Amino acid sequence: MRIILYTILSLVACCCYSQETISLYPGAIPNSKPHQQKETKTFEEVVDTILRLVSQPALTLFKANNPGGPAVIIVPGGGYHAQLITREGNRVAEQFNKRGITAFVLKYRLPGDEIMVDKTVGPLQDLQQAIKVVRENASRWNIDTGKIGVMGFSAGGHLAASGGVHYKDTHIENASGTSLRPDFMILINPVISFTDRFGHIGSRTNLLGQKPAADKLRYFSNELHITPDTPPAVLVHAGDDSVVPVENSLVFYRRLQEQGIPSALHIYAKGEHGLLHEPAFEEWFERCIFWMKQIGVLL
């Protein structure tokens, strides 16, 4: 019954929201090796539609009817080995649309030595390219170029935070000098650190390998790279998260505060990883919307 209901809702959503799929790169994909596409898409009742072995990055546009409004690039989670493309992607984009916010769901390459020259930077390249594409086409989609943010879940939160703290490190071709800095970050139960003390080792291993170099560990421990120019952020986490410790959000928030960056942190007593059952989606999502209004992104 739940599968049938999911199918019906998916069909309704396709009819109600304007969608457009955009190839992320106009030509060859940078940092890519010749390979056969092996991407799979499966449905799992607990967590929804899951993508694996992604090697062809793309953006799916959900256009809102709000001329000159903000936009959010959504980065689904999945431990850098999968992507929860519906629950942490398309459905969230639809909710943004209801509030007059254009959304883009990023399908980014999943790290793999067989498809990338350097798998450690592949996902970050795709996020930077997504920001570049959205900013350079803002007039086409009627978006405010100064209100383009990123939203990430779990490992997608790590990727979104990496884009926020490392935007000055250009990992893509950017001859036009387009700003790769997201204007704001929305981080939901995010992986922030790759340190042994509270980092998420699974995501770290999938991105950096079994024996990561010390400089890579430091580079991708995002709490170590916050500056006064880091974009503002709102973080949501559950205190009982047994997959990604809440300390990830706590330490990131503290560092943001130390730099005087407008930020907010919401910690729920229960919710576990992914906030699957509680609190309700509307509860935490509306707090993010309220924060967007507080910082002037949304009127």
C-alpha cells in the first residue's frame, strides 16, 4: 500500500511542479576517467528512492513563481556511497516551491577511483559547478544572484559545508570568475568533521579512502576552515543521532559564532539520523524558512 501511495504521490508531484533536468557540464566532465555508466536507482520503503554509482552529474530545476526570488541547491545525503534523491531531494524542492523559492536538486558524482582521477574532489567540483551554473543563468530563471544557497543532508551536508568554507579554492574551470560562494547554508544532520573523535568515518572512507593523507583529513574537516567570510548557516540535528554525532553541528555552530557569522542551531531531543519519524518535516523545515527570513534571504 505504501509503495502504491508513493507512486501516486510521485506522479502527482510531476504534474504539479515544473521540472527541468540540466547537464552540469557543457562538455567533458573534469577529473573523469573513461568508464561505463553503472548508475542504479532503487526504491527502499524506509528511506525512499536511492541512487548509487552516479558518474553523470546533473541538476533538476524546480522553478518557483517568484520573480527575483532566492534559490537553493539541494544536496542529498547517503554517506558518499548513495544519494537519497527523493526524500532528501525532490520532495524538499517541492516544499521550497510552495514558499516561492526556486530549488535545484544536485545529482553529484559519487567517489570512485574507477571513474575519477582524484575522487576526493569530484563531489566538490560538482557542487561548485552547480553554483556556477545557477549564478550564470540567474536571469534566465529569474533568480536573485545574491540569494543562492546550498542545503545538504548528512554527507550531503558535508559537501554543502565544504562548498561554503572552500569556495575560494576553485576546483573547476571558471575563466569568467563567477563567484562560487553560496550565500547561505542549510545543514541537516550534517557530517562536518573527518576527525577520529566525532567525524563520520564511513563518509570519510568513501571520499578519502582507507588511509587518508593528513592534509586531506584537515582540508575536509570543515570546522577548521571557518573565516569571517564564511556564509551564514542554520543547522538542524537530533541529540540522539547514533550515525552522525550531534557534536558535528555543535562545533560548526560554535566556530561560526566565534567569527560573528549569523547562524542558528536547532537540536531535537529525539529524531535519530535523518529525522525519519520525528520531529515532523514541517516542524524543522519551518525553522529553516524563518531563519531565511531573519537574514533577509526571504521576504
